[in-house]
Amino acid sequence: MTIALYNTMSRKIEPLETIQPGRVGMYCCGPTVYNFAHIGNMRTYIFEDILRRSLEAAGYAVLHVMNITDVGHLTSDADEGEDKMILAMRREGKTAHDIADFYTDAFMRHAQALNILRPHECPRATDHIGDMIDMIRRLEEKGLAYSAGGNVYYDIARFTDYGKLAGTDRESLRAGARIEVDRNKRSPHDFALWFTQSKFEDQEMTWESPWGRGYPGWHIECSAMSMCYLGEQFDIHCGGIDHVPVHHTNEIAQSEGATGQSPWVKTWLHGEFLVTDSAKMSKSSGEFTTIDTLIERGYDPLAYRYLCLGGHYRQQLGFSYEALDGAANGLESLRRIVLNLKQKAGAPTAPAADHPRLREFQGHLADDLNMPRALATVWTTLKEPIPDSEKLGLVYAFDAIMGLDLDALEEKERAGEVPSEVMERVAKRAEARNARDWAEADRLRDEIAALGYTVKDTPDGAQVSAI
RNA sequence: GGUGGCGUACCCAAGUGGCUAAGGGAGAGGCCUGCAAAGCCUUCAUUCGGCGGUUCGAAUCCGCCCGCCACCUCCA
């Protein structure tokens, strides 16, 4: 099945054509590890995970690369503001290295909790400074970069296609609308490739370079690392929608400028924002929700994944705890159904490749990753009158892409794992019920509830589970 | 100022010219049950922000209006 995806560059849904048949090189802009990723960030990684799983299910050998940016990134794109890593160091009294390690670990933990497959490569920017320097030299050799005030800048006037991804032309950009223009720049939208003039104290993250001791600009790492792992041209580049106008625009300028080859990337995919009541979630605004926040509030992280599955990746998704509750209930219901199927059907029957429901499900994904429709197919399938083993096999096939870990579900509470004090009351209650002493039975049920368990009376006796 | 997007039931959310407007959650009624839970069955927008227009036909296209948001600093 051919997968069609919305390419930000062409603004059209196009069938995926890979550079090498059957193989996909995919680069996803990863986290800058100066703080926790919030659930809005994680939405994008969930979308990329669905993309990867869909490609793999379609038979592609995927090489998935995601950077960990542990350097650079000032608070603004002018040569001012503070380096976010430095801010974090000051805030937490740690070294840059410790900050990066801490937040990298937190990110990986959150991604794992969301069942996001780990990218095959997760290169750290600080391990590729040499590659960045090499690329800046290539840009210099081609006359696309200039030095001014101790820093090296990209000269966007020399790159005729500048802004093609965002669909903006240089004239329409409102330079200096919200920030002061760096006087070193020839054009307001030139951007720094290498800094040697640091205005900041305690700038401990610096490296030797042909331009002096300093540190890289904040777009170059993605150009350098993606090419390092995927070659000078590759298939798919993903990120959040906010990366279109600046970060990806500048990446294209650097990459195509350095290699002279175009297009650098064939397909650009961008995930829309998670929005709260009436605003996007953002790190810089201070308050934000993390996966840990959700866990503290008693939610299964996968309930959040399920919530994300319900919306299309190119559409803003409204987040509220009411919506999350709905998703948690939906996921819980799905799990119960699967658990029941498991008990009744035993072994699943793997669906034929041309099973109508499987094809329908894959067809929705092949249509620009329409996960909401695919999810509707899942529910329709569950309500169909087909054999349980077939149903279970289909659900597992669906879940290979949904990633809700449905095949790993187990009855959490078995009789043997329930404390004896609870089991004693269950037994007493059974006696009371036999004697039709409902008051005593209800009293015992309350006691059991107080101990943290619920009982369900079934034709086969009482079923006990933790609340 | 420029650019882009959004407004579908109580909530989340598909659908972008044509059979009954997906799906989930919540809610309601029923069966079952001592009660409850689970399960099962049924129900839940003559209507898609508003007003016009195009069309045999529009939630879907066009215009205007109202409301909301994003981007043009950093940001998924």
C-alpha cells in the first residue's frame, strides 16, 4: 500500500517516493535538554512514532534519527538573550553536562512511558561539534557565510530559495518586530553559525574552531547530524509546526547551501500543537504539564497517547483534563475488551494481509496518517460479529501501530496476589451471600473496598481486583 | 501591519460537494443482578458560529460578519 503524506514543502498530500526503494531515512527534531519536555512536545513525538510504525508496517526499513540538543539555543534568535543551558545551570546549580544528562534521561523515560519506539540513533549535539565546524567551513568556501563582530553568520541574500518551506519572501518578514536587530548582521534575518563573542558569564560550553573559541549557532546541529547519519539527501524530516518559519527554513539554507544539492529533504512533515483552553502550551511561558504531572494526577501515560490518537496530527488538539478523562475511560474500555477476548479466544489468529478490516485500517493511515479514522475502524471491528480469535488477531495488528501495549495486558490481580485479609472477607462474604444475608455481604464489601479492593460477583464466583 | 489556521452534540474529534454527519467519552432507558460491577441491547446533532451567494444538491465552494488561535523572537 502506498503511503501518502502531506508535504509542507509542496503543501500537498503526495505519495511517498523514497530515494532507495523500500528504505526510509527519517530525521526528527528532538528535544533541547535544558528542561522537561511537556505533553505538547510529546504529542509531536507520538505523531512521529505513529509515522514510523506505519512505515514499518507498510514494509519499509526505517532508519529513525533524532537529535538531542545539549548546547546552544539562546532565548532569542538575535545575538542576545541568554543561553537556555546556562540559565538552567544557574537555576539548578549544576554543570551543563549534568543538566543535559538529567533532562535527557527524563525525556527518554517519558517517551518510554508513552510507548514511543526509541529512535535508532539519538546523537547529541556536543558529540558532533566537529561536523558542524566542517559544514560552516563549506558554507564559507561557497561564500554563503561571513564573519562580523567575532561571529560567523549565514548570508541569506546569497541563497535564492530562502524561505521556500515557509512560503515567505524576505521582504515580507517583519524584521525586528519583536526583537532588536543584531547590528553585526548584513540582513536582519541572517543567522549565526558560530559564536566567539559570548556576552554571558560562565560560558563553560565552548570549543576551539577556525574562528576562535566559541560555540555553534542553534540550527546547525540538525543539518550536521542528519547528514552524518542519513546522507546529504534523505527522505523525511519531521518536527513541530513551529519549526517551519525559522529552524527548518534555516536548516534548508545551511544544508542545501553546503552541499549544493536540492532538495536536501524530500518530504517535510509537521505536527500541530496541543492547545489548552485558548493557548498553546509552551516552555517559555513557564507553567507547563509534563508526563510526570499526569502520573502524579493518577493517569496512565498511555491514556494521553490514546487522546493524541483521537486527533489528526495536522490539526490542533484541545487538551483538558475532561478530555483526558474521556481518553482514559476509552482506553480502559478497550483494555477490558481485549482482556475478555484473550480469556475467551485464547490464541489470536493473525489476520490475512488482505483482511478487509486490516486494509481499511491501513488505508486510513496511508491517507496522511488519519489515525482518528483508523481508531474508528478499531472500534467498529470490536463490535463486529466475527470469531474472537480473529478479532484478537486484528486488534494486535492494529496495536502494532497504535502502540497501546494491548498485547501485554495481563489480569493484574490474581487471587494469589490479593492479601489474605481481603481474601478472608471475600470468603465470609460468599457465605453471607449463600445465607442471603445481604446486609452482612454489603458490609464486607465495604470493608474490602476500604482495603483497596473491589469485588465483582460473577456466575463463577467473586472476582477481586485492586481499585 | 503581514501570513496561516480554527469554530461540528455536554467533552474530545473525523468528515472538505451527493446514500442515514465517523469513532470514543459522558448521559439516558432496558435486560441481567439480592444490590452493585461487568456484559449485552437501545438511545443520544433534520444539523455543522451567523448571514447571504454558487449549485439539481454544501458542514464541505465563494463573499461578508462574529468569535478564537497561531506564526512573523526562543518554542513540538
